Amino acid sequence: MKFKFKDNTEFVLDEGVNPNKFLALRVVATRPKDVKVLFLENGYDLTTVPGEFLKVCTFNDKEIAELDQVLKEIEELGLKAVFNLNLKVQSFKRIFLERVKYCIHNNVEYLKEDNTFRSELDTTEAFAEYTARATSLEDVKTVQEVEQMEQKGLDEEDNAIKYDILKTLTEINQNAIDPSVTFIISTIMTNLDEVIAKDNKNYRMMGTRHLVENALQGINLDSELEYLINKEILTAFPDSKEMNNERGVGA
């Protein structure tokens, strides 16, 4: 059964799928051809698709730009074949990919035996409950473990700053509810040595917030993750304005 959008972009639906159930999508679909081309250019097999996949064609310009980045990351992770078996709109959202990456990073199962994604990845609440059972905070690098890592280019002052940041991050992680926080903090910890080494002690005047921000390199952020980082992590670290206020500068 074929489903055709207003711009004549066609999809052949999986056997047994009733195309009439998705007629409303024709009204709200903005750039279905661009979406289809994006998947094809990234090597996806769209010979037949589930009805759920048609919802991807309702993405707006911002969502299509995000989709482009998500597809590239999926390719880099070597997971294209897996995602091609899970052609539904939820699978290609930024937050969903971050949950998959969290599972990979922490050795948590994210696939069922038939190579479809576990349903626990679909919502924040279910994912938090699932990962709480599957992992523990001990699975994430502790301050002591990170301190034992090779410390290239860091002197005593740098290491003191690093320890303070790691201590704060560990406390945030212990109190976090959203499992995405653990993934973000793990990334910060991984990049922190290099960031501090390159900072040339600018943290003396600027505070430590910019160090944490710079250590977020490698994470593609959507609005949900940016909000989480600003609310749960960055507010715990002083910036240059707060540093100057403490010193009475500009009063």
C-alpha cells in the first residue's frame, strides 16, 4: 500500500498497514521529500516503512537539521542497521539517541532479542527507572578513579581546580534523577584534563563554569539537554561575574 504526500513524495507501507490512518499527516507535513532524501543519502533502506515512520515527515526546519546530525552520529556509532530496523519517529529524536549512547557507555542493554529497541528508552520516566535498576552510581567513574588517571600538563594549582570540579560533579551525579545527567557528567570528566591544560589558568579570573562548558565538547545538544545542563550542572559553578562580585569588583 502506497502513501503519498502533497508534494507527491511516496512511501510503500509495510504489509497490513492501513494508509488511511495517516491521512492527517498530509496536512502538517512540511518537507517530506527532504526528509526522505536525507534518509536515502545516509544509506537507509526505505523499500517499505511502518506507518509510524510517516510522522518523521512532519518535522520542521529545525527538526530536520537535528535529524541530519542524528543520522550522522548513528553512522559514526555503527548503528545504522539497528536503527533501520526501528523506523519510527521516536528513534530519530536527539534525546532518544542520547539514551542509546548512555546505555552503550554504561554497558546497559538497549535492544531486545529481535534487535528492536527496548520500550524503556521511549520516555524519560521509564528510562530513569530502567537504568536505575540496570546500573548503579558505582558504575560511573568516581572522583578517586578520575584522579588516578594520567594528568598531563596539570600542575598543583590545576589539579586543585580539577578536584573541586570533580567533587561537585560527583555530588550532582549522586542527586540526579534524570539519567542523562550521568552521561553528560561522564563526558565532562573525560575532557576535563585537556580543557584545564589549555586554559592557561584563566579560571583565576573567569571562574570554573567555562571549563565545564568547554568540557562538553562532543555532545550535540538539543533544547532539552541544554536546559538540563543549565539547570542541573552549570549553576553549581561560578562564572566571572560571580567571581568579581565575591571580590567586590565593580561594586
